[in-house]
Amino acid sequence: MSVSVRIEAGDVEDAIDARLEAWTEASFSARLWNRDATLWFDPPRDEIVNRLGWLCSGNASARESIDDLVASIRSESVTDVVLIGMGGSSLAPEVFAAVFKDAVGPKLTVLDSTHPDSVRAVDAAIDPETTLFIVASKSGTTLETMSFFRFFWDRVAETVDDPGTRFIAITDPDSDLARLGAERDFRAVFLAPPDVGGRFSALVDFGLIPAALVGVDLERLLAGADAAAWACGPDVPVTENPALRLGAALGEFALAGRDTIVFAPGSPFDTFPDWIEQLIAESLGKDGKGILPVADGVAPPAPDRLPFTITLGNAQAGDEPSVAMGLTDAYDLGGAMFILEMATAAAGAVLGVHPFDQPDVQLAKSLARKAMTDGLDGIDISEWTMGEPTTGTHVESLLTQVEPDGYVAIQAYLEHTAMTAQRLHAIAGTIADATGAAVTIGYGPRFLHSTGQFHKGGPEGGVFLQVVDHPSEDLAIPETDYTFGDLIAAQSFGDQAALRDRGRPVGMVCLGDAGQTALPRLRELIRLSLQ
């Protein structure tokens, strides 16, 4: 195998060794491969046995269809592939597109923001006649995904006589999306293995089809995954299994109080932590427990933080407690993903949580729908406008609640541009320098399908700063009675209400019409508030 994992355990080494010894005695590895749900809970709970399909990477039944699709696309004048999806349906394709950016194929754009300016930017960058749209949703009912679909279906129908030929679907069998694809004559409908949850779906249809379309060699990618699966197989001693060693380490580090992972990826893996973030946060952040991943943000060194480096070449861990993952080449990404999936599932057994459900995600969705249909009556919202004289006082009151071993989550319901990212990172640095806390950055509504579970179901200690603006121009969503502006506003309000319901400190700053150009002023306001 070409993926190496090095762990500097420090004073947690004895606990990790004890955990591995216990797993050896309990035949943990063989039972995992036999899909024994009692590894987590006895009696077993729902949604464990039917969520272990990721143990078998790839989807052999779909490979011929994928190859046929790729061949047909290459024979046509397809310049762009736009993937519309959320969370597990979008994060892996985005990583593949970034890591393999030099692959020969159409340009892949991932749309997972309901901000009207984000939708408009994608619309302006493509030609509907030469674009293939991938509609990706396990359930086939994801509100954001179906809103994107309706918008772009309408755009394509304006210029193409048979719009279905410009769309494919990736979904579970018997889903609403599968039926929609048949009704509207989609070019293809791919049915993914139903026993693979969204955040574990990188190495099945949801990740593989977009990767293949933009030129990634699936044989090489899956060869790396197969090599990792072999190295983590049922007959491999637990102490030599890289995934179980990593899972034991992550779990025991968290139990010992080192429960914040700070990623430091090297090129070309800069976006890889975005995928890992959802895997760890949504899988383990529940029942008041969890591990906080810092993929995008700032986290000064502290006793509760665990550095995690990802580089090309052999992994080299430091002298302090840390984890290092080394990949021989970019195609080892498949192996790294498999190891991280198994490690996360194993860490769930250490922490005593269900790694395959997301019980706190639905609350924000329900409250967002309520905000869209019933308005804000009965929803408790704190919103402060930039330029108002009391906004600084409110921000100070919110951010001074964070402890050095806690975290601040910046939740940006803004168009995700390079300038926005740069300015939000500067704000994160200002907060981290003043408080010592870890500061994460998430873009709404994307993070609702990722770290949103950890925010509401994980340990206390988080403080939540929402940042919103007034879109430059709204966009109607065809076949509905609402707009993208309505949708993203409802999502921010719904999540604030959900956080408040869980007793989390939360507030919202509205940048108004100035949008991201007001972020430097927000940074200065925060700096003054934390002096």
C-alpha cells in the first residue's frame, strides 16, 4: 500500500495500545468486515448494518455504464460539467476536481450554495448547450439540489429542444429523483448502492462518475482503494491495520481532551480536508461528544488540538502529539479515503456514538421550511446590521463567551469567492489571536450538511457567528413560489433557531447591500470588541 500513517501519541500511547489489544481480543476487524453492528451498540441500532457498504469500494455494476457515458461525452462538444448537490454528494467530486486539475476532460463546477450570486455566477460561466448537469442526491428530495435542478432545467429548456439529454442523475433506487429522471428523459440515471451513506460515498457512483467525466483514471484510483482495503483486511493484525490504529488514536486522543483536529494539507491535497471535515464532524459529533475538525479556519497550538498533516511522500509525525498521512502520488487519494472512512467508523466505537446517522441535521431543515412557509413568527432570531451603533456591543457580548479551549464557528451565508475566503480567514485570525480559541469557517447552506451536525449535537463550547448579506439581485426558482434569496435567508434563520434550541450562543451580522466588501469593517469591529 502507498498510504502511510504515522502517529505520535505522547501520553495517550498506553490508552491506544490498550484499545488495540481489546479490539484484538474482541476480533474487531473480522467482525467489522462481517458487518457486525454490535461493535457499536448491543443490541444493534438501526442504520448501521445497512450503512457498511463502503467496505467494498467501487460499484462494479455501474462501471460499464460510466465508461459508456464518458466515451459519449468525449465524442461531443461538452465543455463543462456542473454538479448540483450537497454534502456527501458534492464534497468528494470537488476534491477530485482540485487534486486532478490537470486531467483531460471537461471543467467540473460544483454548485452547493443557494446564494443567488453563486447560482448566477455558475449560470454566467457556462453555455447550457455544451454543459452536462449532474443532479446528485441520495434521497432525491434534497431541497437545495432540487432547487438548483429546477433553475437549470428551465435555462436548458430555453435553448435545447430535448433538455433531458443534458442531465444525468445519481441517486438511490426508488427515489423521487430516479422517478424524475425517467419522467423527463434524463440522459442517464445511476442508482448508487443504497447501503452507503452520503459522507462515505466518495468511492461509489457519487464520487466516481464526476471524477471519470473530468478525466480521472478510475482504475488507478480504485486500485489505491483496493490496496488500502487489503492492508486493512480481516486477517491483518489490528496493530498493523493503519485504519484501526488511526481510529483508536483519534478516539483515545478525544477521550483524553485532545478533541480538535487541525489539518495542514500540502499540495495537491489543499481541498482534501473539506471532505474529511464532513466525515469526522457529522459521523462523530452527537450525544454531546465528538471531534472538531478545523479544515478551513485558524487554530493556535493548544493542549486540546491535534495537528494532522497530509503530504506527498512518507508521513513524518513530529515530536508532539500529532498525526501524519503520506501519499506516494495523487491516485493514492482513493486509499486515503478508505482508511479515513474505516478510522472514523472505528473512532465512533471508541466514543460510543453512532457513526452513520445524523440526528440533529433535520431540525435546521425543518425550521428552515417553517421560515419559508410561515415566516419568522415564533422563531427567535438575533440579527444585527453593520453600521448600527449597537452591533459592536452585541458582537462583543457574543464572542466574549468563548473559552480558549472552545471554538468559534463563522457561518458565512455569502457568495464563496477568493476575496470572501481571504477576508473571512483574516477575521478568523483576529478572533483566534484574541481568544486562543479555534475558529472554523463554513459556507451556508453547505456546512448544514457537514459540520452542522457537530454544531448542534456535539460538545458544548461553540460560539456561532452568522454572516449574511443582501444579494445583489434575487433569482426565482421555477416550478416553485419562492426565490433563492428566500431559501438562503430561511436556511440561516432556521439554523440559528436550531442552535438556540440546543442552547448554543449564536448571533447574526448582516452586511447589507455592501456584501463581502464590508468584511474588513466587520473585522475591525471584532478587533475592537475583543480588546
